[in-house]
Amino acid sequence: MNEIKKEKESTISSGNDTAEISSSLGAILPDRDELFRILDDLPFGCYVLSPDQMVHFWNREASKLIGYAPGEVIGKRCAQLPFSCSFVSGDAIPTPSCPAILACRSKQVQTMKMFMRKKNGDSILIRNTVIPLKGKDGGVSEMMSLFIPVTEDPYNEDLMRDIYEVATRDPVTCLPGRKYMESYLSEELERYKRTGHPFAVMYTDVDRFHDVNNQYGHSAGDDLLKEFGFRLRHYGRRTDRFCRWGGDEFVGVLQLKSEEDVRGLAQRFLQLSKNTEIVVDGQSISCRASIGITVVRENDDVETVVARADKYMFLAKEEKGDRVVTDEDVL
């Protein structure tokens, strides 16, 4: 039996088709307990689950890599486990795209690079191969997952977010661009749905920006946008995130302790709504900003929460006084 075990581990380590491994194991080791004993000694993570996503086996290497003991995982469905599986892009993997679901439905081996959340809160990038195991009736009776870390270092989400922010940074304002903010908003919405921790979205537009471009040139318009980006960072807090959404429009995500914090935020950004001034060839050019701020709601997605803040921004343009409109002004 030890010779069989060594032969199987050597085959897996060499990178041969894991589907062949599973069929060989099934033929040589019809005894389930003996199969699990061998899988427990594998040098990489392994778990076995049924078509209803119930975990029936979790090996020692999986415990080492992810941090959960077998007793914390076995007998639970994947949806009950805090693995927060996500694509390499950082987006959560929806149920239809789960490699185990795909393997079960297609009866084909599925391999995917993905992130799993460890017990200590870090995320680790893994290569996950899920093998459908056939039962006596020819259907899929279980799925076996074999996974290894793509890197030995834990995935630092904050560091990767910072890298992504720099990579998508707008060269004029030095703020990140729209794609970064859409990704960040998706993460914040997921966190809100998981924890209930609120946040607000701010949408702001520089008034008369096109007039400045037409009258003074695009260089003056760029200087105005730079100044506005500076003022956003100045009046924002360390936990807030801002981006240049496009043209003269900016979007921010503002962290809240409670929904009532919006009152204080509105007062803070009143200063931003007042004249932003630059000097071009000795001549002062000033513009005001119109600002909409809304708190996230239970059924929001990226599109709806941004659209509502955008709507408030247009309402603010119609105001003669303070140009900040929040949920309290509308509801």
C-alpha cells in the first residue's frame, strides 16, 4: 500500500492530469476510509464535498494552509464557511461559477486560480483543481478538491488595493480612476452586506468647468482639476477614498460609524463646495462644486448607489446657498 501511495503522490507532484489520479485511486482504493487516510498525507490541501456542497473530508495540509481544523469544516456546506472565495480580480465568485459547482454539473475537472480567506483574516492565492468522482450509477457522487498556494506569502488585500490604485491613477489629479472605484465600491458593498457597517457615496461635479476650458484652455482646466483633487484629499479623512470618475466628476466613498455621521460630513465638505481658485497668467479663476451624498441601502449595487448620489448632485446645482444635498434633504 505504501508503494501505491508513493506512486500517487509522485504522479500528482509531477503535474499530470488529476482526473487520471482520481480514477486510479477510485479503482485501486474502493475503501473510502483508506482513501481518506492517503489524502490526509498529501503535501497539498485537499477536501471532499458532496453535490449539495457538504464537506466530508478536510486534510491536514488544508488545515495548515487555511487555518481551520477538520472539525470546524466537516459537516458544513461551503456557503456556511467564511472562505470568501474570490477571483484573482478580487470579485466574489458567484455560486454558478464555483469550480465545485462547475465540476459537478459538467462532470469535468475544473481548475481555477482563486483567493480563499484564511482563519486569521488574510487571503491566500491558490490554484484549485476540483475533480468529480463518479458513483456506481455513473453520476457525480462527490467532488475532490486539490489546492496549492500560488505563493507562500499571504495575500495582503490592502497592499494589492494600493498597487491597483496606483496602476489606475489619473495622471491629471493623481487620484485613482473609475475602474479602481468600481472595484472598491464592490468590496465595500460586500462588506456592508456581511457586517452591516455603513458607508456613504459622494458624487461631486465642478461647475462651469467647460467654460474654463473654452475660455482659458485645457491647461487651465487641468490645473483646476488638480486643485480640486487636492481639496478632496484635504477635506477627506484617512479612511475615505476618492477618484476622478470622468471629466469634471469625482466620486468618494466615505466611511461612517453610523448613518447620522452624514450631517458632519456635509458640513466638512461645505468648504469644498465653495470656490476653488487657481491663478492663470496673474488672473484668478474660481469655480464652485455641487455635491450629493447618500448612505448605502440594503438593496444597493454599485450602479444604484452612485446614481442616487449623482441625482443629489444635480439637485445641489439648483441650490442657491449651500451646494451639498444628502438623504436628509430629499427624504
